[in-house]
Amino acid sequence: MLNRIFVYGSLRRGYDNRYAQLLHANATFLGEARMRGRKVQAGEYLGMKGALTAEDWVEGEIFEMHNAQTLLPQLDSYEGEEYERRPQMAALADRRELECWVYLYLL
């Protein structure tokens, strides 16, 4: 099972909500990264949709989860039905590309 996740909103470091704390306690921070896509406003939260142009990139962070099978269902619940978890490539600052889960906004 894929055990990396790219986060771009309330699950990033510096956020203190219950699910950010859960992720940070159960994963290793791999670094700042970016992923092809564009941010959209999703109510009071941010969402991410697919890129429309070559300039569309979303800044975020990559974490390696210690037990993805246990953690991902909890994060799925937090994100809700408006988001879908999909695998996608992200680029670390050193340009290494890693496949990661990311939550894409559906609405």
C-alpha cells in the first residue's frame, strides 16, 4: 500500500487540529514539496483540483505514514465526501518525484 501523503491545507505542519496532530504523530515529515494542480476555496477550507495550465502547482508537504492502513481511513473521514483520495506524483525541493496520496476536491 502507498504510504506517502501530500498535504496542502489544514493537515500541514503548524496546524493544531486533531487530524493534523494524528498525522504528525504517526508519520515522518519528508519535506516541502509541490504537486501539479490548483487550489480552490472549499467553504472555509482549501481544496485542490487538477491543473489547467503548465503553471498550476500547489505547494505542500509530504509525509511518510508509519501505518497507512490504519491512518488513511481516519483521514478519509476528516476530509469527507467532498474530497477523494487519489495517487499522484509530487516533487520535493531536491526535485525527487514521489508518488503520494492527495485529497482532491470534487465539487
